[in-house]
Amino acid sequence: MKLSFLFTRNTRTEKHVPRFPGALPNSPGIGAPVNPVLASGVDASGQAGPVFAQGAQGAFGLQAVDLVLTSAQLLALLGTPITVVPAPAAGFRIVLMGVKIILFGGSVAYTDAGGAVQFAVGTAVYPLASNAVFLVTVSPNRAVLHTTPVGAASTGANPPTDDGAALTIGKITNNLAAGNGTAKVTVYYVIEPTT
């Protein structure tokens, strides 16, 4: 059975667009959703889950978020990580699928004293292989990085350290220095149960 008729055209971020009016953003698009999750984070059957998921399973489809990091934020990534995706409910984790970073050079180029820029969910860390995207020369130059992160494991605990944790961008050691450009960061992720 061909399932393509169930969805209208996918958006740029692969979120399926439901065909019926009043549908939840990530519902399968077939009639009324089963056990929609209420704003409280609990669905109609009493199961907890993120407000954008259905029942007790992960969110439907690939999710994406865009944010722009200012020069001040880029210069302070070591001590002040930025939340990219807020924490889901307990029992769920964010799984990073891909990252796109576009750096727009300012009037002064960034320098790097070492230490990877990293994405983290709890203690599960996804470091960039290189910080070169941030070291672009001055305006009007820009650099683009597309990467698929290498898998990261959380620290064993009950629950695991990535359970119900936000996705952040920060730096492992040593802040970037001197620059004044901006970076547009697009993160692709899914929400999965940890049980």
C-alpha cells in the first residue's frame, strides 16, 4: 500500500504536514490523533510525554530548530552554553541527527585557543571535528559547515543523564576570541524514549 497519499508535501525540515484541519503539528495526518498530549505533558490516557509527541512514544518525524548566535554568545560559549532545544519530559531524550552552521564574518575574524565547540544532551557530548567554520576572515565572507555528529553515549545512571535533558551548544575548553561575526545554527533532531 502506497502511503504517500497520507501526507501533503514535506516541509524543508521533513515534518509531515497533516492534511486535516486542526491537526496537531506532528500527528500522523489520519483522522483525529490518538491520545494527543495535553499542554501539561500528559496524554488523555495519563501517559507522560513531551507536549509535541503522541502518547508515550517519541515525536513523529524529524524536528529542526534555527537560532542565530550573536558575537557575544560565540565569545562566551565555554562558560555560557546556549540552549538549542529545551528539555523534553522525563523518559525521553533528544537525539542529535545533524547540524548546519553558517558563520557570517564581521569586521574582525575569530581566533581559537583550542577546545572543540560541542553540542551536548546531559553528559552525551557531540564535539565538532574542527572549529574552522568559526575562523572565517572578515565580512563579507561566510563559511558553512554541514555535519552528522558521531554517536554519543550518556553516563550510566537511573535515569540516564540525557533523560529529560536540554540540547545545548557550548565549548569544551577555551573561548573563541577577538571576533565579531554571527552564526546561524540549524539543528536536526528527534525525540526518543529512554526506556
